[in-house]
Amino acid sequence: MTDRTLAQHLARFASATRFEDLPEAVVDSVGMRVLDTLGIAIAATDLETSRAAAAWAREQCGSPTASAIGLDVALPAPMAAFVNGVLAHSLDFDDTHLPSILHPSASVVPAALAAAQLHRADGRTLVRGIAIGLEVCVRLGMAGFDPAAKNSVFFEHGQHATSICGAMGGAVAAAVIGGASEERIVDTLGVAASMAAGIIEANRTGGTVKRMHCGWAAHSALAAEGLARHGITGPPTVLEGRFGFFRAWLHGAVRGDEIVDGLGTDWAVPGIFFKPYPANHFTHAAIDAGAALRRRGVSPDDIDRLVLGVPAANLRTIGEPIEVKRTPATGYMAQFSGPYAVAVGILGGGGLGAALEDYSDDLATSAERRALMAKVDVVPDSRCDEIFPQQFPAVLTATLTDGTTLVEEVLTTRGGPQRPLSFEEVSAKFTANAGPFLSDRDIAELAARCHALPDLTGIGALLEPLTAAGLQSAR
């Protein structure tokens, strides 16, 4: 550590890192994350919350410079970032970093895409901005991770680290893409810190506001970049200062070494977990465990009782209040239910584990699934506690009507470094998400462009098929 502030360390890293400095694994990972994020956003265009976000965005004024997925008009860059960020997070299908428990791409990628259109950047500049923005986002999240408690301090205070850190990372991405100097990146961080926000009570008891969080983070990122570009300045001690980011959000608890150690050499980006299933990441091992029971020939009629063992820290999100988690009122609430995840694994997913159609309101409230959920208890498991939060494990114990006991352990999370998804698997996920909205030709071309993202001369060709006209032509 030197006498430089933490924001100055990040700004030096951001301004000094060239595209040529990015490891090949980082470049490849960015392309996959853009493809993944776009597919999720496309699949979310028909949600009522997506239409609400788009309607509000269209009411705002400004220069139409950037594309919003599903809209037939260009929007001001901050508003396009807002719409695309809402879409990217609305299905809970976006990637996750562990152990910080952040969803980095849903804020950073929409912010970077809007900034790239605003500043007419090429693919190399976009990749560089996204890589740096993701790295900043993750490092801020890790600075708020408590290894002793094995949990995010943000989370303990009811704060949505994804949107808070996403606003900061997205702002740096936008500033890099806009050609900001090191000093202006410090100012951008200083401005963005006053815009970062998000509380997560909706995870527990309902409400769709969480879908807005990554959109607002991306909007804040573009606003911070623009304000700094026009002369608004921020404090260089914005992170560690007496009244700074860490004092405000983490009550002074901070691990500054997570920000500076290995900065520019040890990249977190390739290790961010892709989501194979459209639900809260805490539920994925439960889906896999339920699917494993199904593969063993177990049917709902065979089951007397199910006990889902999970890390104790996950109970509040997917197991409490248990009466709510056993009876989700909507498909959205079902995405945060451990009992529903088990039911999906046993009943749904077309043999793959889980699919978007599993999270419809009709299925979430169906008599068959509610009957199965009523048999599920969610309890803390000591073995899962030992593994968490490097993984989100689960142990499912089934007591059958004939007295037989079966146990399925899922101790690693699919989509992470131990069980990675290939580009082909991410492309298949993109195809499943975008298939109802895009032609086969557009799907293939988008996947190819993301695979060769650095070669793009402009970002318009990447987003043009995703406007309202492009999506509707395939229907």
C-alpha cells in the first residue's frame, strides 16, 4: 500500500490497463458475459416490470444515442442503460461472483454498452471497459465480505451489494470507454458513490423492486460518468474516508487489501459463475438435487418427506418464512424458494434441471407443486456451512413412503470454475432465451459477434436486432 487512496489505486489500474494487457481468458469471458446478458434481457422483454421500466424511460427527455432492448426508439444513454439493466436482472438468470455474492454483469454490461454507443467506441474498447468495470465491482464486493462470518457485510445490513457495487463498477467501465483520465475516473467513482443504492427486503417477502436495482445502477453509472465529464468532482477518499463508501455501507468494516492486492494481474472475471437456471443462485444445488432424485426414478407419490440442508446464511433468502417459501404467490417469488427449487428439480426443467417456463405464476401456484413443496423443510447443514460461500451447496434427504431414505449431495455449483459452462453451453442458454424473439439467423450472428467482440468496429450492429422491430419480426 502507498499513500495513494483506494480510489486512486483503482483509477490508476483503469487508466493504465490496455486491451493488450487483458489475459485471453478475460477477453473470452467478457464475450460470453455480453452474450449471456443480452439473452437474459431479451427473454425478459415481455414482463410487466420490463414494460413499466421502458414506459418510464421513454417519458424522460434527452439526446437519443443508445439502444434499449425491445424499444423501437433510441434513448439517452443513461435511460438505455436503465432499461437494459432492469431486463438483465429481472429473471434472476444473471451471473454471480463468489464469495461476494454479487451479480456483476447485469449492471456493468448494460452501462458499458450504452457508454460504447454514446462514445462510438469499438469492440476492443468495449471489452476493456467491461473487464475493468467487472473487476472493480467484484473487488468492492470482496472488500465488504467478512470471512469470519462467511457473509457479505452489505447483506447483513439489508443492502443489495449487486446494485451498490454495480453502480461503481459500471461507472468506471463507462469512464474507461469514454476515454477518461485517471483523475476523472477518481471523480467518477466519487460521484457514483452518492448514487449507489439498493435494499433487499423484497427477497424475503415479495415485491418486484429488486428487478429495478441493476437498471438503476447502470443508469447511475452513466450519470456519474457524464457528470464527471462535465466537471462535477468527487473526493479522492470516497472509499475509505471518514464519511465515505465503506463507512456508509459497511459501518467502517473494510478489507482494503481486496481492492489493491493483485490489481491488474489477478483477474476475478473468468471465475464469475454463470447461471444455468433462472432462479436465485442459492437454489441451484437444490434444483440439481431434486433432478438427481428424479433420475433415480423417484416420483412425488413416492415421497413422504424432504429435508433440504443448506448453508445457514441462505435460510433467510430461500427458507424463511417457511410458510411463504412453501406457497410462493408468483413465479418471481418462487425464484427465491428452496422448496420450489426441489419441486422444480423433481417435476420440471425438461430433464435439464430448470427452465424459464418453470417459473410462471401458474406453475408456482399449481396444486401439484404446492403439494410437493408442503413436504419440504429447509434446515441449516453443517457440511454446507463449511463449504459456503465458495460454493452454494445443498444436501437433500428424501424419506420415501416405503421407509427408504435417499440422500443427494450437491457440493459444487454448476457454472463455476469447478463445473464451468463452455461458450457452446452459454450459447445454448442464449438460444433458449432469445429463441421466441429472434430469428435463427440473428441468434447465430449475435453469438458469433460476441465470440469475436474485440473485432467489432461499432456496437450498433450488435444491438440493432434487439430493438422492437427486430424482436417482433421473428414472432
